[in-house]
Amino acid sequence: MSKVSVLVVDDAPFIRDLIKKGLRSHFPGIRIEDAVNGRKAQQMLDRDSFDLILCDWEMPEMSGLELLTWCRAQEKLKTTPFIMVTSRGDKENVVQAIQSGVSDFIGKPFSNEQLTTKVRKALGRAGKLDALAASAPARPTNTGMANDSLAALTGGKAEVVKPASAPVASPAPGFAAPLAQPGAAKPTAASGGRGQGQLRLPSGTLACVIKALSLKEGLLVVKRGETLPQVLESAVLDLEQGEGGEVARLNGYLHAVAALEPKPDSEWLQLTFRFVDRDPQKLDYLSRLIARGTAQRHFVPGA
């Protein structure tokens, strides 16, 4: 029986690796190829056959929606399962993708469980589940949603670190900021919208204050909750700035997590959020935010 083949299309190496390692940890017999954008994916689809396409929406040269439209116009790709992996959740975008023939969606950020569930569902509809099951090992013990991204990057071999009161990691030099638990109120010093955002993690959405911002990373301040964010956990940072209400959805991962205050029971956390997008539009938007002085460099919790 031939192996099930999957094409992963994303301009961010971190996301491609996260998907590939997450799938391989559950389905070691699966064949996975990747492409850096829609144009490269077109070339690969022309010369090879795939049972499933997992594709990012926002990419340079050719977007995921453009690739989807092209695929549905090709006779051999009309019925190939196409899952859009995206941080876009707007009704208008969802409708547009459905009308173009998308099979399913995976919202960023996602856990290993969410990823493999969507893949099983799509391949089941395509009649490829038996081939997939033939190569799949016994289901590994669930390490917990908050650690799924770490498990994927380490092949599921890393020991799960339990949340502790002490800092998990030191922030990058020159950066520091706090993080909020799902449903928690935004820090009072952030009123007015300037320097505010929300961080979407597999375990929930957190209100945050942007204390520092560069093209490489952002320093976020959030309020400590029962579950601590994990280093290497994938996430999406939503930033809305300007009179037009522009929203930038920035993909990335947590590079560092630390206590904001110098005490073990610190109520606030500071996160270094490393960006993985290579989209020129997002980099341009980041540049404008930086020039506008978006960050609240002197933010003090409770002040």
C-alpha cells in the first residue's frame, strides 16, 4: 500500500517544521513535502501527486487562496483535500475560501491534537484513512495542550515542564513585558488602545500590553493565570492600531517567558514573542507601528 503524501505550504519555516514534526510524531509512515509559497507549491503539484494539501493563507508571490483557486481549476486536483491553515477568522474570509472550494480550516495557533484531528477527518473523507492507519503507531500519551508545540518540535521526546512560580526563562536583552490569562481584564495602564493587543495561544486568548517592538520580536506583558504559557509554544499576536482600525495578525512563537517582578509570586509575566512571518506586507505594517511609537516602554502594572 502506498504511503499517504502531504504537501505543507507556508512561508514561515517555524510553522512548516511544527506541522511536519507534529504529523510525523503521529503518523511516522506519512510522506511530507513542503513549499515556501504558492508558486513553489504549483510547481510541485504539477510534477507530483499528493493526498492532502495544508496551506497558509497569507504568503508572498501567491497566497493560499490563489493556490486553492488554481488547484480547483486543475482536473487532477479538483477533489484533493485542501486545508487552509490561517490566523484569519473573519466571516468574509471564511466564506470566500468556502466558495473557492476549501475542505477545512485550522486556526493559528493550533495544538498537535487539533492538527491530527483535522488531517484524519480530511483523509477519511478522501478514502485514505486505511492507508494512514496502516502507518500510524499507537497514539502517544497526551502531554497537555499547553505543551503540544514543544512536543512537536522535539519529536515528542521532551520532558514536560510543569508550571512553576520561578521564571521559566530570561527575556531577550532590551525586552520585557507581561501576559494575561484568558478572559482577564486588560492592564489598567493600557487604556486608550495604544500598545494593546491580544495573544492567541492553543489554550486561550490573552490580553497583553506591548512594551517593546522590533521587526524581529515583541516584548509583551500579561497577567499570570493558572496555566503558564510555554517556551516554543506557537501563537498569533493581534495588533489593532490607527484610526482605520487596521489589524495585523502576526504569527510566531514564545521565545522566552519570565516573571516581570523580582519575586516568586509575581502577578505579571513578560513574554518575548518572536515573529516568523516573511510577508512583506506584515513587515511593512510592523515598521509603521514601530515608527508610530506603539510600544508602552514605561508601562508599570497597576500604575
